[in-house]
Amino acid sequence: MRNWMIIVLACCLLAPLSAQNRVLEKQLKKEYKTKMKEYDKEGWKLFGSSRSLEVALLTHYDKLTALGEDGKELVGIASRFKSKNVGKQMATNSACVTYAQAAGSHVKGRIVSEMAGDGIDAEGEIDKFYAAYERLVEKEIRGEMKESYAIIRNLSDGTYEMQVFYIVSEHAASEARIRAFEDAAKESEVARKHAKQVADFVREGFENE
């Protein structure tokens, strides 16, 4: 009798989870079909791989799903180039810069809103720290980015456009931001005076749009 009750309870607990998984799977299939139609319509082709774009996209989704909340997607974009190798490097730089700018803006906003009126030349000190932190994040995040796939298309003027998709663990990204903070703090009175609080701001996740 007791075993039967345990089985019933387990089924009751797993049923909602199973339903959620089915909904998620349905949404992922819909997202995949929409993205593939978009790629086809806009003339995108897979770059730097012998596999198909369909497989590359599915593999990308699998990687993100496996990481769960820890997975973050970064996209690098490059336009108007003739050398594909140069374009790839431009796209990598674009992803790093975009991430660093978002990280810097997040921290600057938190510092400005929560440390105003602390008796320091806040504007000058914050700007100095912000610039150093952003530059160092760009350097540190580069080593944490794992390329997932790249797409390329011809433009009407004979040049190319490329998008490179990267995946980074949010835990690894947080560690990269902390390393950048520790180096940037050496030149900033604000960061040194409020080291614990600023470090907490740095560890916070943020949306990178």
C-alpha cells in the first residue's frame, strides 16, 4: 500500500514537469523553424564547417539547454569586409566589445545610483574606473567565449556580412568580470573604498542586448 502511494505521489509531481517540458520542446521547435526560414530568406550560409546549418543550429540550442540558466549567448557581427578571415576577427572583437560595454554600463549605473554623495569626486572617479573596467572585461571575456557556429552572406557590393555565435558560462563570465574588477580597482578610489559592494555589482548577471 505504501509503495503504491509513493508511485502515485511521484506521478503527481512529475506530471506538471513533463507538461512543461513538452511546452518547451514545442516552443524550441517553433523557434528553430522560424530561425531557419529567416536564414534562408536572408541568404545566410554556414561558415567554417562541413556540417549543415540545420545541424549547427540544433547543436547550438542543445548546448544552451544543457547549460540552463548558466548559459549565455553572445553574438559578434561584422559587415562590409572582403577577407573572410578578417571578417571573423571583426566579429569576435564585436562580441567582446558588446559584452564589455553592457557589463560596464551595468556596473556604472549601480555605482552612480547607490554611491552618490559619498564625498568623493564621484563623476571623475567612476568614469575612470568604468573605462578601465570595460577595457579589461573585453580582454578577459575573450578567453571564456566558446564559438558555436558562424554564418555568412554576400552583400550587393561584393563584400560579406558575418555573424558568429558564442556561448559562455555565466559562472565563467562572472569570474572574468571579477578579474577585470580587481585590476581596474587598482586605479580607482571609488572601487577601493567600496570594494565589497562594487564586487557584488560586478558579480551580478545582466542582460546583454
